[in-house]
Amino acid sequence: MTEKKIITVFGATGSQGGSVARAILAEDDGEFAVRAITRTPASDRAKELERLGAELVRADIDDQTSLGPAFAGAYGAYLVTNFWEHMSAVREKAQAAALANAAGHAGIQHAIWSTLEDTRECIPLDDDRMPTLQDRYKVPHFDAKAESDHYFTDAGVPTTFLRASFYWENLLGRFAPRRGDNGVLELSLPMGTSRLSGIALDDIGRTALAILKRGTDLIGATVSIAGEHLTLTDMAKALTEALGQPVRYLPMTPDAYRRLDFPGADEAGNMFQYYADCEEHFTHARDLDAVRELNPLLQDFATWLAAHHDQLRAALSPWEPVVPSSRSA
């Protein structure tokens, strides 16, 4: 029996890395094995990957000395950083540089680097449509990844640059529809009438696996992916049908969104404004037919909704009518 090629997967217990690990592990007779990199090998998510057949290796991308064993003897790697864990573009770039240097030193034959567009190519720093963040970025978690791309080519790592899009799974958390005062579910994001490109996490994993299966064909290429491009009005209609209760799109201005009270609201507000203002550029880069050629199981929004109906209902806040106080003012 031919020994399987090891794919080192960073962020294996997280969203993107987890989707890649699961896609590889789902193929019983596939050509690849998973080395799941995690800071917490004793966690439930890590143990579940081990149960599915992954090798667990402890490493931390903030600790360069821990990265050698993560890559040792591996054929390929899926490399992703998590800006939202610390929200620092400088730190994210340092992490990317560490990954590139370690992968280059280990002689990785095919890396997939999870990156994104440089938003400043569409909205320059001197454009006052949106504020500049962290001194030199418009959308730091986009721009820092884009600035990091050269680390991989400089280190001689044979790399495919994978650009994803808004996760549909975000609708199960921070960006879930919320109930208004009248109990009606509202989807409130600053997208205006522009289309939002979205994708299911499972499809990121399946597409990454397809890229690895292509061997050297896509080394040096940028592969931008999405499952569908939808206006928020159309998303609300699809949610209404899936949930069996009204969901309406309640547009916000980017400025109003940036003022919301949660960590990273300014970053998220800039992100959605970039999606909206640079819609044609962003959606054009994500040719759905081309993505489906790589991943024939690619899900559109309605398909994803059908598969996540129960999770979505659980994520929705219950409605409790406001009962007027019986006490006089």
C-alpha cells in the first residue's frame, strides 16, 4: 500500500483549517493524510480530529521554534492565520512570515496560503469614504494577508494563493438575523443593494483538497472562491423561506455599523463597505463556474440553508414582547 502524503493543516480546530482537515479525512482511500496543528491537542475538537484519523501535533505560529516538527516530512500544507483572535495586522504579518520561512526550510512541495485582496487597490488610503485603521490599512485583515503573499514566494515555497469570501456560517453567530422590537427577524448589514459573495466552510475544505489533487497545476496561481453572489434582500427572502417566518433586510450605513458596540466593529464596517463599494471587482474574481469545476459539490445559499436549518433556528434570539410598566413615571 502506498504511503499517504502528509498535509500539515494549521488552524485545524478552527473554521477554515477544520474544513480542510475534514475534507481530507472524509476520503477513506484518498492520497493524503492530515497532520492537524493545534495549540491545544487535548481539546474536544482536536480529539475529534484524532478520532477521524488525524495526527495531532502541538505548535504555535507565534513561536517560530515550534514550527519545525509541524512541517517535518510533510508533502503539503494548508496555511491560515486568525486575525480576529488578536486583531493586529502587524502580528498577522509576523505569523505569515513565520509560516513561510518554516515551510520553505522544510521543503514543502505544495502549500495553500489562505489570503485575501488588498482593499487599498480599490479604496486607497487617501480615500475618505472609509477610515484608515491601524495607521496604514483600510481593512486590516484583508490588507495584511495580501501584504504577506510575497513571504511565500520569497521563501521559495510552491504556493497556491486561495482567496475565500464571507462564510455563510457567520449567520450562525455575530451576523445572525436579530429580532426587532416587533418580533420580526432583521438582517442588518451595511451592504446597500450590492451583492455579497459567500461560501460554505465545507466548500473551502473541498476546494482546497481539489487544489492539492491537481498537483503542480495551480502552484503560483490565485484561486478566488465563492458559492453564490447575493443581495441582502435576496438573502432575507431565502432565510424567510427556509425558516418559515419573515426575515427582512434592514440596511445600515457603514458609519452606523462602525459605531456598534462590539470589538472590531470598525474593521467589520470597513469590510462590508469594501464588499459593497468594490462589488464588481470582488464578485468578478470569483467565477462560480470555475469554482464548481474544482468542487462539483459547491453549495449555493439555499442549499447551505437547507443543511443548517436547525443550527440557524437555534442561533436566532427568541422574541419577548415589551410589557409596559404599570408604575407611573
